[in-house]
Amino acid sequence: MRSTIEMLSKRRGIIAISVLFICLVLGSYAESSILLQDHNVPEKESAQGLWAERHSYYLLPNPDCCRSLAQDGNYLWVATSAGVVRWNLKENTYRLFKADDDWSTEYAEKLGMLGVYDDSTNWGSDKARQYLKKWVTNAVEKVIVLSPGHVWVDTLKGAMIIHGGSKATYASVEDALAAIYHTELRPTLNKVVAMDKNEHLWWVKRTGDLYTETVRVLLHYDGTAWKSDEQVGITRVPGMGQHYYNINDILVDAQGNLWACNFRGIYQRTENHWQQALREARYGYGEMRLGTSGTLWAFDSGALARFTGNRWEVFKGQGRYKDFRLPGPYMGEQAVVLETPDGKLWFEASFVGSDTYAFVCFDGKRFSRASFCPVAAMSNNAGQTFAASVDRLFSYDNGKWKQLATPPFRILRLISLFGVGQKAKIIDDILVAEDGAVYVAAEREGLFRYQNGSWKRMSCDKAKQETKSIEQDVAEGMAKMSEEERFLVLGVGPVPEALVKKMHKAYVGGEGKELIKAGDQQLAEHVVQGKDSTSAISYYRLLSRNRKLAKASLHKKIEGMCASDYGEGWISLEIASYGPPVIEILLKIAKMGTAEQRALAIDSLSFMRDPKVVDELFGILGDLEKLDSLSYLRFARAAIMVGNPKGMDLLIEAATAERKEEKSNEFKIDDVRRTCREELNRVTQAYDDVPREWSAEKWKAWWEKHRDTWKPSVNLSANQLLAGFKAQHKVFREVAKRLEANQ
């Protein structure tokens, strides 16, 4: 793991320590979506790329790291990062199946400490290769029930077939498919890959890793050997010395006909040849799905193609829907696609030129959308339909999605306690059982069951089933920390001498090397232009000599930071960590700056949690109806942080569409509104009677009832991280004091 000084000497070092602290509490975590038809096994990547993408050095593999789900009678199969778990739902017992029985907690912990983000890692070392091999052999991506009692388990680098209590492991998917092909289970392989009317297997295999050009090869198995099919979608890439097969997806229809799509159109295979069936394509078809009635769907950018048995029809989106796009091969994953019992087609889509993601609906004539983006969706045989966003569950009834009770995720509680900022993806998959229960696989949290309005945690760890409190976990995590780590997380107590010495050494060996004997003006220039921690040390040195010049230099520095890219890093926290000296500067920027500068200034002021500052902002900003959306949302959040009910007034107005938004960008308006609704959900999650619809009338009535006694349910600020930033400044001041004492 990185040393403390390495983290201190980098701009976001304190973030790494604070996140590590949070993850000590959370434990481990390990992508999957419910499709109309599961027809492709997950694509294989390089071992290093997989680890880099899905795990960090502080998140260790374990059987509570749940990724995807499947059901076989009374058994619920759960793909985890340490193997596949078979839950007996009737007896509430479980068994963990591992491809390599030698895989243990010891390997998990050692691999966790050898993550790709640790600069000391050598992927070529025998030890690293040993640990990594154990992980990719056992970590499970997907589980598919072939037939009662027979389960396909897709691991990161191979496959495992389980029957009863026995298992067979295979080093590659090709080997597993070929072995099963010559058994009575052959007809069931259409659940894993495409199988045509001649019982030949087809698979688009992706090779390469996450960071280099990938090659998608169309493989064909006729019962004798695997061969590559080079008749459709071939493009020669100059200088690569290989073919680049730009096939995006394949599918077998209800009659056993094989179809393929790529950037040029849609193809059908007849009599051992491919024929182009549809040439009309804007940017090319990325994914295909088979509907419940046998309808074929293909997805282009801003258009859907539908095949009902005799011809293809193309439906183009208009207005805001002319530029939707499924993630598909562009993102290296399959999109969530669902056909609801009322015949509507729902699909996950992004929008070109926008950061907006949504659950788009096509009813056969026109497009619409839900207010959330799904990570999974499913209906059971009774027509009960559910979908999940990154951290919420929704039910579908009468053509509308309804948000259900908030899941008891521990990360949400941590956000409440420490305000650690944006939530990462929590939910990975859902399964809707025939009794209406919904099982939720959460990669950071474990397995959950939702039914009749209540949640239950199902853990392979009996201690977790007894549910220690977050506070107890935090205390245990703190006890494992060193003195330096504890100081940098909490920011309390005397500054550890070891940190001062390390920071002093970093300063005199870096940018500060030429500043040891610097005059006031030279230090002032470095305060404005310097980077990372060294400029802060120069500021405190100058402050001890010339307060007026130090204040002017800091003013220029903050103005420069506010003029930088708003989305870059943790700028607002860095600014706020300077404390009261920057308040006057930030208030001026909030009044006179651009929309982006104003938003950053408000963000920085909000972290100071000063009611008087918020009152000053109310006076400076004036008519809030004229305030840009970016600043409006951050100002509402700032007011809520200090318990000012006016912040709730603002948030409710924006979330219920009462606030008049600028009309220049429809998606921007939708983004802001959705964000406001997410914020409103967070700050009211302790209340059981919040409206489930975004009706202005209902929300205003609810607010009138609770206004006098209201307290925000969560802390919206990154308080714990700010404490870490302030702790850094204590170190900087001490270093500056010693440098000046030696002048």
C-alpha cells in the first residue's frame, strides 16, 4: 500500500486515505443485467485489466461480493468474487462452490494488498501471478441454470458446470461448451451462446484488454472444432497485422435463424452464407434482442429496428430522442433491455453530446422515458416487474415506475455519517421470484431480499447477519489505523512528528528546494502558481512574514482555482480547507463570477457549514429564480447543510418542476431535476410518509407538516474528507513554522 508521505505529496493523497478508511468499514466488493434473452457469455479481458476495473487494493474478494443471480427451484445461485454461492431458500442454508478449492481468505488478502494501484506491484513477479491466477479462476461473472440441477458458472477466465454437489471446471469457455455439446444438455446451450437450427454454436468472442484495441471474433462450433467465421463485417486495420471483426452482436430467432449486426447493418445467415437484410443504419446497430412474442429488436443510434417475421421496420427518435444510444460494444457491456407485460419496450440508453442516461420506453409508436437509469430489470411469469438503479428498487404498475422503500445499504448509512460525496454503483443485478420476492445482488453490500415493503439482508457471514452497527465497524476500523492515518482521517489531536518530518523532506526535495531562502515576493508568486501541498506551505511561510501580501496571493490563487475545470478533482474541498481567510474571496466570486465559478465558490463555502455565510449568500445571490441551475442546486444543498429550511424550499421547487428552468437544453433540465430528486430522497430518507410521486402539491403539503421540526436525514457534505484536508493544513503550518525558524 502507498506510504503516507507518497499520499501527502500528491494532490489527492488525503482522499486515498479517507476512502481507505471508509472501505475498511464496508468490506469487499466485486456487472450484469437482466436481458430479454441471455445469449452471450461475458467477454474475457486481461487479468490485470479486470482487477484494475473491478477491484482496488482496499476491496477484497469474498462471497458477499454479489454480482448476478439465477434461480433453480428452491436454490438461489449467486455469482460472487470468491466463487458461486448456492442458497437453499427453504432451509436458509448456503454452500460456496469454488473452481479452485485452494482459494482462501489468505489469497484474497494478499491479492488485495497487491492491487494495480500500488506503485510497488510487479505483475511479472511469481507471487503476483500466483495470487492473480487464484482470483480470476474463482471470481464469478454470471450464473445460468441450464436445466433443473445443472448450472453454468462463468468465471473471469473460464467456466464451471455444477450438477448436484459435483463440479467440473474448464480453463476456457470453448472447452466447456464443447464438452457439454456432446451430452444430453446440448439443447440448453442456447441459454449461454447462440445455437442455430442446425444445433451449431455461435459466439462473438472479445479479446484484448481494457486499454488496447479489442478484436471481436465470430466463432463457430459444428461439433468437431471451433472455427472463426470471416464472411461478415471484416475490416482490415492497417499496421495491426490482424483482422478486426466489427461484429457487435448475434442472435438466433424463434425459428432458429441466425442474425448478426454491425456498423453497416443487419445480416442473416442462410445456406452457409451471410446476406445483408437491412442496410439502413445511422451509426450502426450495436445490440439485438429477442422479444417475448418472437419479435427481433435491433438498436441503432436514435433508431430502433423491428422484425416481426417478414420485414424490418425502422422507428427513428424525434426531438430529444434522436440521439439515444445503448452502451453496447461502445462501453464493452450489454444494456438493460426489458419488455413489460403491457407490451412496451424499455431500454437503457445514453444521449450523444450529453451526460444523461435514462430508461427509455418505446410503445410501438413513440418514445418516452422514466426518471432513473437502470442497472437491472426483470419480470416474473406472473407479470410482476421490477427494475433497479444504482441504489434504489422500482416496481412497475399501470405503465408507471414507482420507487420502493430505501434499501438498507451500509454505504448509504456511511454517506449519512460522513458525507463522502457521490454514491458509486451498489446494485448489480436483481431476480424476481415467482412468489413476488425480489432478490438484489449488491457488489459492495451482499445479497438482499425485498418483499411486501420490507428488506432483509442475506449474508454468508453469520456475524454480518447479526448486523453490527456502522458505528461499531467504524470504531474497529479506526483501531486498525496507524497514528498518522488516524490523524489524517479525523484531523484531531497533535500533529504526528513523523508526518511533519516526511512533509518537510518532500518540500525541500521538491518545488520548495529553490524557496528555502526565498524573499516575500518569490513566496507570493509560488503561492499563486505553485502546485499541490508546496504552495500551501509557502502561503503559511508568507503569512508569518507579511499577512497583507499573503492574503492577496491567496486571493489570486483561489480565483485561479475557481477559473479551472469545475469537474476536476476535489477543488472545492481544497479551497474550503484554507478556512475563514477564503470566505471573503469566495463571496466575491459568488457575486461576480461566471456560472461555473459561482457554483464552485458556493460548493466551497458550503463545506464550511457556517449559517452566517449562507445568510450572506442569500443576500448576494438576490433573485434565486434567475440563478443558473448549477448554482441553484449547490446553494440549496449549502442551506440544507446548516439546517436552513429555505434550502428545502428550493430543492422541492426544483424537484417537482415548480422552478422555471432555462429552455436551452432539455437534457440539462432533466439532469438537474433528477439530481434534485435524488438529493431530496437522501435528506428525507428518515421519514416514512414522504410522497412517492413528484407532485408539487403533495410535497408542499408534506413540507408544511414537517417544516417546524425538520432535520436533514443525511449529511450532504464531505465532512470527513474536509477534516482530512484540514489535518493536512496543520502539517503544512508546522512545516512552514520550522522552515521560517531556520531562516
